[in-house]
Amino acid sequence: MKRVVIIGSGNLAEALARAVAESNLQLVQIYARNAERARAVATLAATRWTTQPAELADADIYLVAVSDRAVAEVAAALPLPAHACVAHTAGSVPLDVLPGRCAHRAVFYPMQTFTKGRRVDFAQIPIFLECDDEAFYPELEAFARQLSQTVIRADSARRAKIHLAAVFACNFANHMYVLGEQIARSAGLDFGVLKPLVRETAEKALDAASPANVQTGPAVRHDLATQERHLRLLGDDMQLKEIYTTISQHIWETSRKR
């Protein structure tokens, strides 16, 4: 498979378009409902674009890079050629939401966080694959290896757990940065003061055999006096107190089991 159409114009679609355009594959078109974004992504990848289903280009594979809730609707509404492969890029969406009228249905899930305008090295991103035809899998894998050094087979059940792990490791971790920033601002400081700590924490976790090996802080030490002082500083914010207490307790319980 060489000829690629990307369906969507969001953050992942943009990163994927850049990666395909810079590979030995051929990006023939961006299709999206949003004309402004379709044009912008196509310009970045030096390819054509359209918002009209009737103008959908012929390709070997159609990568449906839209929001999870829109995958089934968008794929069902497009005049995809019968000979092609259609693959969605969602981590938590089952394979069978794709229409069965195409020759091959697949999942092509790059596990990474994507932001508009921010370049990523797609070669370093693990891509999780699934398809509905065992005989077709080697071709799908060969396609994925044109973009990434790490390609892993994962059915829908396994991929759902991987996506859940990513939510904890990325989305929830980033939200902790947000809360840390808010507390720092209450002391008259900005997020910059926390950046060296965030960087070292991430680097230690990456260097360790397991992030559990480098856990630090009052919770892992079972320092209840410090935890009580922290809870008092949170004042009447019961939600933050609950988050602090729940995570501290979980850190202590899991560290004791090691």
C-alpha cells in the first residue's frame, strides 16, 4: 500500500499528514468537513484537499483520523472504494464500527499526544495494529513500518487497555501539572518554577526499569504529618483534598506491596 488519503483535519491528522508526506508513501489527499483546517493541513503536507465526499480520491488506504465518537458516522458516509483498506486511528474504538463494504478493515493507532502546530518524530511513536483479515496483516504491518520503528499487534480488548494506560500516563499526569501550576500561582509563582522538577521526574521514570522504582514524596514515606499540613493548605477545596488523599493512599499501599 502506497497511496494514502487522510480523513480528518485535527491534531492527529495534521501530524499523520506530515509523517506520510515525509515518508516513501504517497499522500494523495486530505478530506475533512472543515475547509479551513483541511486547507491548512494539506498545505503543511503539500497535497490536495477536499470537503466533498464525491471528490474523494482513489487510494490504497484511508486513515480515518477523527474523534472517537465520529469514527463510525464519518466512515459510513464516505464513498470508499471496495478494493481499499479503511483504518481508524482511535485507541478505544472497536474495529467493527467501520463499514464492511471495503476489502479490508483495520485499526492504526499511534499512541502519542498530538498538538496543532507541534512536530513529533513519528518514527518513535508505537503504532498498534488490528485488521479483520489474517492474510492481510503483513501488508498492513509493512505499511505501518514506513512510518514507525515500533509496530505492535493489538486486538480491540488489548488496545483498550493500552489507551487506558495512556490516559493515566499522559492526560492525568498533565492535569496534575495543571493543579501544581494553580497551587504555585497561589504562592505568587508561575509554572516555570516547577519545570525542572517535572523534567527530572519524567527523565527518572524513563531511565528506570519501572517508574515505581523512583517514586518519592511524603506518601511513599508514609509521612502523615506532612500530608496533614498539605491538606490544611488546601483549605475548603474538598475536591482537591479528595484527590490528594486518594492518590497518597494509593502510593502508600502500592509501595508496601513491592
